[in-house]
Amino acid sequence: AWWWGTVAATTLAFVCLYRSRRDSKRVWLFAGIALLLLPHLIGAPQAPVDRGIVPVELVRQFTVLAILTSAVFWITLGAGTGFLAGKLLVHSGSQT
């Protein structure tokens, strides 16, 4: 229910922000901002705590390795994209 409420509030917020640009009325702007903030002020419901059968140390290792793997992925993707964009810009500039 919280997720669908967040989707509805965000949709209505975008409508209000759009109307604020068209009508130049501050009430639409404030309503849009309030609707964007509302789900985050309410907060997402917490999942029930279930320790399960996985040892805590294994969970900790998985978390650390997942974060490190994500960091390596994003750094590699960013560096590769920057390198290729530089090559394409140099290459496209030499043809004009």
C-alpha cells in the first residue's frame, strides 16, 4: 500500500508542478513539493525481522563483496564511457 501511495503521490506531484508552471500559482508548487515529500516523511514500512538460517558473518561478507563489486562496475563503466566519449568527440571533430 505504501508503494502504490508513493506512486500516486508522485504522479499527483508532477501534475501539480506542471500546473504551477502553466498557471503561475504558488499553491500548485507547494502542493507538488508537499506531495513529493509526503511518502518519505511517512516512511516505508519495515520488513519483519527474521534471522533465518544464514550466519551473520556470511551476510556481512556478501554485503561487503556486493558493494565492492558494484563500485568496481560503476567505476569501470564511468571510465570506459569517458574514454569512448573522448575518442568519439576527437574523431567526430576531425571530420568536420
